[in-house]
Amino acid sequence: MRPTHPPRISRRRLLQNSALGFGQLALAGLMSSGLRAAVAPPSPLAARPPRFRPRARRIIFLFMHGGPSHVDTFDWKPRLVKDSGKPLPFDKPRIQFAKTSNLRRSPWEFRPYGQSGAMVSDLFPKVGARADDLCFLKAVHGTNEAHGGALLKLHTGSDTFVRPSMGSWITYGLGTENRNLPGFITINPTLGHGGVGNWSSAFLPAVHQGTPIGGGVPVDRATIHYLHDPAGDARTQRAQLDLLGEMNRDHLGVVGADAVLEAQIEAFELAFRMQSEAPEAMDLERESPATRKLYGLDDPKTASFARQCLLARRFSERGVRFVQATHGYWDQHSDLTKDHARLAAEVDRPIAALLEDLKARGLWDETLVMWGGEFGRTPTLQGDDGRDHHPHAFTMWLAGGAVKPGFSYGVTDDYGFYCVDQKVHVHDLHATLLALLGLDHEDLTFRHAGRDFRLTDVHGRVVEEIFA
């Protein structure tokens, strides 16, 4: 038999018969667009539900810029005391920032604190007294020996490419709990070693960029620079802003999507709303004399970082998702004994006060506090009284109801030179922070330049062992 073929139809007949189908496709497209608009959040910073049950709702990051020495603070090494002055009995890394000589013991004594018996240096007696609240990560490691690369790695997950900071990823994933304040604030940020890249939103919508307070000016004079004049006429400002917004949206209607302009519109609106809340949030005179004294605002030695810690608590309790307070410069290639002592004395009291205050105000269970620098320092001596940069092993600690209290995770060798067990790479740290906030680091992605990006790139393991 000869095969049969379907009857041929003309192009005109095909269009006539399928016209109704095209209309249905167009209607479906319009309806889906309308549906997407209906369910879209009213603002890029609107609060969004986490991926799964969060253990914390916000983070305070106490960043010690420059690299505090782990073997002089929280990683006690009795063998280092015994072998001080001897050569390191194994090979040093192939790449080092500078040359170091023999092993050098810590100039400070370590003593046990609390029921956990955590060994803490005499540099941090007040923080040590709260050791039962802390969860130590003692085998953290990174990939870069230089400050700039190490800072960018810690803050963005990359030391080679421009990437969004962890605070930006967090607000992208969760939004903010207070529409009158930014979702991400960085207090006294460093303007070097990556500078704005450490709080940049990079290719994420610009509204997720960190809002700096200070940086280059004393903290007691720092403010939010784009805040409108609170004494101005709100009605006039609102009219001006409405006119500017209308003009900008008309422009968007002509040129199409423009992420920078759209973020600028959001920034203007946020700046207007902040007039009602930001001045009050930054007014530390509203705190009681007892609270101000607790933090150390009455002592010139501790006043600067006390102000940062108190601002961090005030912003956090008002719903800001990620607050960073930066202190430094912990980069002692020489004069370690003198300068580490001075720097620790500036932060010990304010940090302990912040932990106590969060508990007293019922914020402990929902706030995660993180302490650490971009790397540690070598157990070997540099010069007469210094230690070099050391990304191969260092200590960070977490505190809050989300993590196990009085707990230590991770082990370094007898001298604190290399991580040997329960290692936590910077990518693992980021994955863990996101998980504590209820976010899956593999799902939190953003499409850019033809691929899906995430904070942990293609790496990262959630360290569930530290979860409370």
C-alpha cells in the first residue's frame, strides 16, 4: 500500500484556524504577568520568608580588621610554650606573606573560664567570663595571605572577582524587618583592603548594598550621609520626591529596565522614611546611664567601640538584618605585645556588654553574634616582637541562641599552624551563617552574565555540628 499523507492546507487557512489559539496564548501571558505583579513584594527590601525554620533572624558581625592572633587569644597551645624558640618541626607553606623564624610562645597567660573550662587569654578577661555563651570555631581557614584578598574572601566569598557581600546576600534572601531602616548597615568600615567591595551589592540590585556609617571619621561624628534633614518640611520633601519619582519612572518607560535608576528611586524613598526612625536609633543619649557605663562609653579607651556595639544592638533590635562593626588595626608584624594589649583593651568590655545586653533584652535567641578577623597570625616569630599573616588556621566565635554555648569545634596542630580536624573553610562559614538564618546556600542564587551565582560559589558545607 502507498502511504497516506494528511491533506495540505494553505498558510492562510492555517492562520484562520489557529487565530483563536494565539489569542489564548496572549491572554495567558497577560494573566501570568499580572499574577507575577500581584505576588511580587511591594519593595525589594520587603521581608520574605526563609527557606526553612531559622534559628536566628539577624547577625551582628564584630570584625577585627588586620588579623588578631589566634594563638594569643582563644587557641591555647601549651606545646607552643614548651617549644618556644625552637624551629617549626614541619614545613611552612610554600607561599607566605613575609619571612618568619622560630616558634614564639604567647606573651599572655591562658586560664579556664566557666563550666566549659574554655581556655582564654588574659587579653580578654571580660569576654572570657562569658565563655559559656560562646561557640568557638578553632579551625577556620582561608586562601589569601594579603589583607585585601582575605577581606574580600571573608566578606564576599571571592578574592579574585567582584561579588556581592554576605550582608547583601542576606537582605536579598530575607529583606528587612523594618522598612524605615536599611537592611544592611556597616559601622566604621575600612576604606582600604577592598574598600566598598566589602559591603557592595555587586551585581545584585543596588538596594541591597550596605549603608556605611562612618569610615574615615571618628565614630562619634559618624552619620548616614544621604539622610534628609529631619528639620525640613516633610510635605515639601514628599512633593519633591513624588515629582522626581514620576520623572524617573517616565524615563524607565522609555529606556526599559535600569537597575541603577530603580535602586536610586528606592534609595530616595528609604532616605525619606529614615527621617522618622534613624535619628532616634542613633541617639545614644536615650540609653540609661547604667547601659552606657556597661558598654564603656564613660571610658575614653573603650568609648569608640562601645558606641559601635551599642549602635549595633539598637539597629538589630529595630529589625536590621545584618550589622557589622569594624575595629582595628590588628596587624602586628612588630610590637605585638604592646599593640595587641591596647587593641584588646578597647574591645573586651564593649563586646562582653553587648552579649550581656542582648540577653537582658530578650534578643539573644534571635540574634547571632560573630567575632573574628580576615585571618590569624603565625605561631612563628617575625622580627623581634611580631607575627605574620596566617590564613591557614585561625579562630572565630559565634554567640546567640542559634549555636551551642560553651562549645568548641575544630582542632589545629600543637602549635596552631595548620588545621587538622573539623576544618571550616570560609565557604563553610558562609553556608552555615545562611543556614542559621533559614536560607539554603545552594538555592540562594542570582542570575548574572549567563550563570547562577551564589555566596558560596560551588563550595560550602553547613557545619550542623554547632547548631543548638
